Amino acid sequence: MSSKQNGVHAVEISRSGAMETRGSVISGQNVVYSVDVRKGACCCGQVTQKEILKGVDCIFKPGMNAILGPTGSGKSSLLDVLAGRKDPSGLKGEILFDGVPPPDNFKCMVGYVVQDDVVMGTLTVRENFEFSASLRLPSKLSRRERNERVDTVIQELGLGHCADTKVGNEFIRGVSGGERKRTNIGMELIISPPVLFLDEPTTGLDANTANSVMMLLKRLAIKGRTIIFSIHQPRYSIYRLFDGLMMLSMGEVVYHGPTKEALPFFKSIGYTIQENNNPPDFFLDVISGDFHVDVETLDPEKTTTESCTTSNEDNIHDSLVQSYQNSNVCQQIQMEVKAIFDEYHRKVSQNEVVRLPPIQYNTSFFTQLVICSGRTIKNILRNPQTSVMQLFVILIFAAIVGAIYWQIDDDCESGIQNRVGAFFFIVMNQVFGNLSAVELFIKERAIFMHENVSGFYRVSAYFFSKIFCDVIPMRLFPVVIFSVVTYYMIGFEAGADKLFIYMLGLFSVAMAASGLAFFFSALVKIFAIANLCIALCYVFMMVFSGLLINIASIAEWLRWIKWISIFRYGLNALSINELKDKQFYNGTDVNGTQQLCRESGNAYLEAQGIEYTTDFDLWQNIMALLVFATFFLVLTFIRLLTMNKLR
């Protein structure tokens, strides 16, 4: 059976469920990539452009294609440019995919394995693959066909023994490092991409595990896949697996051609590898200007410190670039690249080029929402520290608060003070207790950015899955438990309507605090900075709550801050609900009749400037909290939508 993935690349599905796809050819001509660099620490410093890639001509065919170079040479930038993951504003030159320009959203049809892990640790290997298959394979495929594809990838990657094991995170022991890396690769192989890109696939792996991962990629390349990867300093057993090799130095090519011709090329320009030396180490030493000749072959009488190193180290880069450009290897590459681009330009002039259609999502918004929601729920249930532990902690804290304010009385001296103190303490707990919402996005930032840019789902599907399955439930259930326990232990005004308003008020406070925290988690990358910013906002809101200082006594030019205080709206709602028309007593007279206090609940509300006379006065505070929450959730969505997900 055959299908068409994203309407672009033909894919054959065999009876065994295996997807076969021919490898594609990616070629580039005079590729230049620049970034803006600001001089000086001041944000007003002069902006200059720094060239990361400088006129690169390249061609990558089916097989193992390695991009080698020292740190800062531009190998990861070139990989991102080829994969369509760089900001096009800084890109010049032309890149062709099988002789035609890549389609819009080309990055969504190729596989890209980032250096860091981007799989959900609470899911099993199989569940991660099923997530990718459900979102990225054509929707017309049946569930059975998708499951067959998942089973095929598991078998292809040798993950059968751990397919039903959780990948693992900081709380869950999971698969090994090599199995985790293969899981990352499998997430991309699900769609059987025409090209598979990998950024430093051996980083963080021991020598044996790195070798097994590269052997896996070699087996995939033998089957006809085009595999392009950056790598820093591989050992010889990995180096010998390469079919093609490109070496970069300061953004320019110093060698690009068959791997087996690399050593002869360097020998031809005066650099001979020493016996038993590792070729990649030798190449990097030469490129970095640190190549040392074999001292044992030198005449001791003629040997000096300077003669043990290559001459003209300052010009070694220019020398290598010039030597490559004058070589037969470079001429051969340029001839192949020129032939591809000449044919392309001929077709353009004759209007024969058919632009590939833009890559579209394979699934609808509703399907993406359901699948993302399912993963979110699994992640919560399998993270005891965020689900079971949170409910347990809130129950213990509710019991402590209830014990402190146990069956509060209606005494003149302490009745109002204790109630208002309890309200402030409870609101403060709801606000600062939701600082944990800052983790909603920071922990999943890398996963979200990779999956969104790879075409897994729309931003809206991810956002609403977090709102409906994480933000709201993880605030609602703890608030219900906390409200029921504290309300009856403290002994607030009896009545189901009073309890409901109390519960709704606390939920609104929790949602408003969570909305602000969620916004900062999307705005700031570093957890500590986000935490500090949110805490500062909470502290200012607390000062303008109306309890620590009377709002009427604050200078008018500062008084406006009360309108953005979560504490103020929360305290007002709880105070009106409990204190409106509430009477307090000062013991009994000789006849046993309770004596009313001069200060009533209404008198306190008036003294604090809290409007309470109509039902609207109560509900406007709750509505203000919900509007506050909605406002920051909308800002969060806009931030996720406009976030630069390209590297």
C-alpha cells in the first residue's frame, strides 16, 4: 500500500508495516549565514553582523555524512541551515532538495535529532513512538497500520527488550543512555524521513554506547537513507563508518568529499598522520593549528621548539581553505553542485520547476488536542511529586490551618481579627503555593520547541491541553480539598452557598496566581529568574492587599497598584462572604443576653473601603480574579505563538 506523507514525499508501507523511502540529495551553493552581534554590555551598543558560514558549497547524498570541526567552526549552524531550522533573515545562497527548492515548513518533513533529550520521561519507549505516530503519520492510516509502524521502528532500533519501560526522568529510573538516544532517533524515524539530521549524536554517551548508536545509523544508511550529522571528535571505530566527510574551520570548508580520500588529501598538502594516531584527532589538530610532527623522525641537532609545530600558525586557516579550493576534491564537488544548480536554473528559465507544496499538519486540531491531553494526563499521574504528593501536602496544610484557627469564635476582640488573619494566611498560601506553576513550561520548553517546529502539533493544541488537563485540574482538586477541610474546622458561616463562594474565591485566586506564573515560565528560560520575578510580583500585590496598610492612606500616585493585586481581590471576596451582616458579641449580661459589639462585620468592611452592599460587589472581585487569570493565559499563548523556535 502506498501513501503520501504531507503531500510531498512518497512512502511505501509493506505488509510487515515497514516504511521504505529513498534517501534524498541536499545541495547548497554559496551558503552564507550571519547573525547580529551587539558590541558592549549595554543594550544600546553597536550591532554588527558576524558571518558564521562563509560561502559553503556542499552536496550530501544517501549514506553517512559527517560534518567535523572544532568548537565554533559552524558545523551545528550548517546542520540547522540544511534542515531549515535557522532564521532565514540571516541566510544567503541557495539550498536544493532533490534538485528543487525545499517546500515551506521543510523542517516538518525531515527528521532532526537534537543534542539534548526531547522525549517525555514519564512515558514508555512505545508510548513515545505512538505519540509521534498518532500526530505525524497521515490521518488516513488505520490504528493497526500505525501500530505496525511503531513495532517496526522498535525492532529496527533494537528496543524490543525495553519497549514498555519508561524512558525515565529525575524521579523515575528508566532506560540507559544509549536506549534513550535511540528513542530520540526513533521519534523521527516514525515518519520515515527522506533525510535524518543529528546534532552531536554521541554527546554524553560512553565509547561503547556511542559506537552502538553510530552502528545503528550505519545500518539505516545502508538501507538507502540520507543521514547528516555534526560530530566533534569521534574515535576510529566510528570514523570508519562515514561515507562522506565535511570539515569546517571558522565557517569555511577545508575538506568535503569521500572519507577514504581525506587522509590522502591532507598528505598531499603536507600533513601526514602519525602512526597509530586517530584520523579525526589528526584533522582537528591540523585545523586548530596544533599539529605536531613526529619528534622521533627529526634530527636532534636540527630540532627546535618552532620546528615541532607547523609554520605560519596564524595563517593555517587561510592555507587550508586555499589548499582545498585548489584541489581536485573541491573541483569534483563543485562540478556536481554546479550541475545540479545549472539544471535547476534551466528549469526555472523554462518554467519547468514545480514548487513542492507547503507541508501541512497530518492531523486536525481536535485530534492533536486529544493526543496532547492524553500525554499530559499520563505525565501528571506518573509524576507523584506533582499529583499525589501535592494533594497529600495540601491536606496536611489544611489540617494545620484548621487546627490553628479551630472553631473561631464571635468575640469582639478576636472575632474579626482572627477571621481576617485566616483569610490573609489562606490567600497567601494559595498564591505562593502556585509558584510551582512556573514549571509548567520551563521543564517542557525543549520538548515543546522541538515538537512544534517538527510539525507534531499546533501551538494552540499544546496550550489548551495544558490548560484543560494541567492548569485547571491541578488547581481545582487541591482547592476543593483545602476548602472543605478548612471551612468546617475553622467554623466559618454555615451554609452551602457560603462554602461554594469560599471555594470559588480560592480557586479564582489559584488560577490568577497560576496564570501569572505560567506567563513567566514561557517568558523566561531560567527557572531561578522566573521564580524571582514572580515572587517580587506577589510581594508587591501583598503589600497592596488592604490588610498590611490601609489603601486610603497610600499616596494617590501609588494607589492604582491595588487594581492589579490578587491578594486584594481574594481578601475582599472572602471578607464580604463571611463578614457581611455578621454580628460580634462581648459576653452576656445579667439576664444571659449576648451583648453586641460596637464594631460589626459591616463596620469593618466600611473601614477598609470594601464595597459590600450589593451582590455585584462580591462577584466583581471573583470576576476580576478570573479576568486576571484569563489575561495572563492569553499573554502566555501569544508568547508561545510568537516565540522564535528556530535555533
